[in-house]
Amino acid sequence: MMTSTLFCLQTSGQVVVRAKKPKVTLWHYSHPSKMKNRHKPGPIRQLALLLALLLFSSSSALAYDCCIDGIYYNLNTTDKTASVTDNDNNRYSGDVVIPETIAYNNAIYSVTSIGESAFDYCSRLTSVVIPNSVTTIDYKAFANCSGLTSVTIPNSVTAIGGWAFINCTRLSSVSFNAEKCIKMGYRKDVQGVYFVFAGCTSLTTLTIGDKVTTIPSNAFRKCSALTSVTIGNSVTSIGFNAFYDCSKLTSVTIPNSVTHIGDEAFSGCSKLTSVIFNAEKCIEIGLPIFKNCTSLSCLTIGDKVSIIPKLSFYNFTSLVVDRNNGKYDSRDNCNAIIETSTNELIKGCKSTLIPNSVTSIGESAFAYCSGLTSVTIPNSVTSIGESAFAYCSGLTSVTIGNSVTTIGRGAFAGCSGLTSVTIGNSVTSIGEWAFAGCSGLTSVTIPNSVTSIGVVAFRGCSGLSSVTIGNSVTSIGSYAFSGCSGLTSMVVDKNNGTFDSRDNCNAIIETSTNKLVVGCKNSIIPNSVTSIGRYAFYNCSGLTSVTIPNSVTSIGEFAFQSCSGLTSVSIPNFVTSIGEYAFSHCPGLTSVTIGNSVTSIGDRAFSGCSGLTKLVSLAVEPPTCDNGTFKEVDKTTCQLLVPEESINKYKTADQWKEFLNILGYNGVDDVSVDSQNAVYEVYNLQGVRVGGGMREEEVTADVLPHGVYILVSPQSRKKLKI
């Protein structure tokens, strides 16, 4: 059997590994000249020795290439570099000094890396010197070195692997001098983040060297014992999650050199109470760098700071600008940051009192300030910027001064606790998303000064019950009141020349076109309306029934989309087209009647109407449809009722032929049974409402002319001849 065995030899002050020549042997090692006088062991002993020899030979060959001065290395003979590695049979202990170079086989090797798990579980290792030649400290390089108390990362290091110092429980201080380290917390060929210093429960002090320019992402994440950190003046970038969950860190100073701070850089630092921000030209700050810093109260802006990025700081209780700062100030102890030259408040907090000298509230000035409960905007302010108070979830009331002319895009979006807002008489425009998601808002009065209401301005205000539109509004954007499921009253000032709410219809109608542009669950569509606009009832979940009069000729795109409470709808005979998505995602819709004049039905007009069981189409010629018009309608169970003479046409028409139950329709609906005292809305055959709140026995020739009438209740509709 052929074997190869490694030996450590001492030569010229160094230990090297030599491989003996292969030889045939069946027992333990001896010099060949002496073997003839040896007594040969029995077969079982021979086999055991052979297996041990193979195991030793194989493991030694794989573990390292050479051993010099008690340190084991793997060698790259191409570029003459060496990597410190482990030796399972000889744990490192005591004080270890790793050299910059080693000599082996008449060649000089530069020590450039500390390999994966090189010192793992070396519990007796007390100190290590890492030379400036090392560029990589690999995954778990010093893991579980419970006796290691301090370490210095030299300036040559560019990458530190995940868990490199995990569970070094006595490690109390780290000097980080790696000037060009750009990667920490990784593992080769494996996705995920592995915290470099996790479990270092004694690590309280961290010093970032003066020449370090980058603190990589995840660098000191979960250093739960860290109480203080000194960041050198050469640092320009602090990566995302760099100090994430350093739960005992109490204060931090951002030096003047920093230009970039990544997302959640200090997130979860629950004992952090104060921050000194000296970064003179920081142009980018991630979202949100101080998330869940529940003790954070004071932010001090240094005297040379000239740039404060948007969405940079929130949830502080105190904001102070150094009095020598020439660009910003915190005048009148206002607990805010104000741009001196423009009088724009660019950053506020829950304790801010807006001074009377401020002329504008900047973009995202109070965004995400959950501790803010109320705000009074003084008359000196003329504009409220985009997202100025967005997601201030604790904000309950707002008074907007009489000098404000514009409310920016998303200015109060997501303020779910906002119950009242007073809009001053000087406001001329309400921006897109301005109050979207203000679910606690109950009523809104748009003053006469306002001319435009932006797209999605009040979307998702589910608690909103009444809206009053002033006389100057000329533009209302799409979705403006979509998702306002509690809306019951919509009134337009009678002097408005563009919109009206005729006949107490609880809807907003464009006067010149007779188009209904916004409706609610209490809307009664007047018989003068000729079209229902895009998104008119979009996401109106409170709408349970709707009567579309014969005056209507078109139903716009998305008009009734996501009206989840709608159970039945009858589209009159004068309608010629139904727009895309018009009734899509109305899962409660069980019955639909399509008038005889409809020639086209848009894509996905009834998609998602999964509850539909009865579909009546009165058109003699099957209306043209797109592939998705009836998507998610169960065509195996839903009855399709069509004119008897058109059954074969529907059975061969695209999309219609997919219905398995196509039956003839003679104009007589199934009988529906209402309660004994059911109350009806009464319509003539032209779709004109001629009575309301009437019981069936009250619909007589004494109150109405002879003829045929349609009685509509929330549960059913029926014809009555008198």
C-alpha cells in the first residue's frame, strides 16, 4: 500500500513540513535497515496501524502546507502569498504574533489572510498581533476565542468575514484601523449576513482609526455591550446597519468628514440619548438611521454643518443648532432646524413650536414624527412642503394658518390619528396624496379659496363621513376620495360654476358634461347624469346597491371597482359602453343586467366578481369583450340569460361562449320575497325616480299614473303594474 506522511522538521530556526517518499508498509514506522530484526505484528494490529497511518497522513496533508514558528499556513505558490490556517491537533494559545512574511523552500511568502476558522475555539489564546500585510480576516477566523481581550485591526485589512470574532466573550476593546475595509459580515459563496462581533458580551469600547474612511455595512451590528464609540475624522461613509442593535450605546458623534450614512445605521440603539452631528456636507442619510432608538432625545447640529438631507432625523425631543452656524438656526428655542436665509423650517420634532418668522415648512420636515400630537401653523407660513407631516401617526389636530397657499404632495399622508383639520381661507391648492390614509378624519370643508384638489388627495380616509366643496374648485383629481368607505354626505357650494351636487344627490357632478365624477355609498344618481366618470365610486366598500338611470350612456374605467358591498346592478338600455375594470373586484356582486344598447365591454370590466351567479345581457348582438372581461367569474355555475333569438350567437361569440349555462330570457325576473314592511324606491321605465320610502301597497293609482313601475329595495327589485 502506498502512503505519504508529513513531518515537521526544525531547520534554521523554522519549522517546515516535509513529505516522506512513498513506501510499502504494513506496520508502524521504522528505519528500513532495522525492520528485518523486528517481530511482525499480527494481521489485526497491522490493519489498525495501517488505518491510523492513513488517517494521520490524509488529515495532515489537507490541514496545512507548512508550519513555521508554531503557526500553520496554506501557501499559494503562484503569487507567493500565505494564509494562516488551523491545526486540529495543536491549538493556538498564549500570545501569537503573526509575521508579515515567511520564508519557505527558498521563497518569501507574504502573509495576506487569516483563513476560515483559523483560530476557532482557541480558548487559551490571549492576544494576537495581525500584521499590516493581512488584507482578509475570513469567516469565523477568531470565533470562540474566549480568552482574547483586545484586538487591533490593521490598516491593510479590506474584508472581514462573518462571525470573525463571534463569542469572544472577554474581548473588551477593538481598535479598528482598516483604512480601506469595504466588506464585513460575509461568508464566501453563502448569502446572508453574519455579525462580526456577535456574542462579544464584554466589548464596551470601539475606536475607529484616524485614517479609516469607510465603516462597512453590518460592521459592528449587535455589539450589545458597546457603550462608546469614537469615529475618526477621516470617515466619510457609515454603512447600513453599521451599529444596528448596539443596545447599550448611549451617545455618538458624527464627525465632520462624513458624507454618507446608510439605512438604519444606528437602528435599535435603545439607550442612545444624544447625537452630535458635525458632518459638514453629508449629502445622503438613509431611512431611518435612528429607528427604534427609544431613548433618543437630543440632536445638536455643529457650527459648520451646511447640508441636512431630507428624512434625516425624527423622533427627537430637542433640536439645537450651534449658534455659530451660519446656515441654520434654532431661533427662539423652537426645537427645530431653520434655514436662516429662507426662513424655511427644514426639520422639526415633537416639541417644536413653529416661530412666527417661519415662511415655509420644508419637505419631510416632520415626517415619521410619531410623538407629534398637535401643530399650529402660524400666519407667516405660506407653503407646506411635500410630505411635511407624513406618517405623524400621533397627530390629532391641525390648524393651517390663513397665509398658507399650497398644501404639498402627501403633506399629511398617513396621519392615521388626525381627527380634525382646519384649512385656512388662503389655500388655493391641495396636493396629490395630501391627506391620504388619514383614517381618523371625520369631516372636511374645502374653503372657497381652493381651486384644485389633487389626485388621491383624500384616498383611504375611511372615517370621513362628510365633504363640503367650496365655490372655487375647478379641478378634482382621480381617486381623490376613493376608499372613503364611511362617506355619506357630499355637498358642493351652489355658487360653484364647475361642479354641483344637484337634487341632493350626495355626489359631485361636472356641470358642463353632466358627468358624475365622485360618488359615495348614499349617492342617488340623478336622471340628468349622462356618464359615470373614471374612479367615480372606486373602492366605495359601503355601497350596497346602485340604480343607474336611463340617461346614462357610458360607464367609465374603474367606475365601481372594488365596491365589495355591491350585490346587484342594472345597466340601462341607453348605455353603449362599459369601461375597463368598471366593476372589477366586486366579490359581493351576484346579479348583473346589461342593457340592450351595450356594444362593448372593456378589459376586466367584471374580473374578480367571484360571487356572480346571474348575468343578463339584453343585447341582441353579443357585445365585444376582451380576454379578461369575465376573469374569475365561475362560468360553470353562473347563468347567462340572453334574448332567446340570440342564444346561438352568444354560444359562438368569443368570451361569451365560455359560459356553460346560456339560457333564453323573456324579460320576466325571478320573484324575490321581501319582508312584510319592505320599503322601496320607485322608478318608471325610463329610470326616473318617482317615489321613495314607499311600501308596495302604497304604490297605487292614487299617487302615480297608471303604468309599469320598478320597485327597488336593498334586497331585490320587482316590476309592478298599476
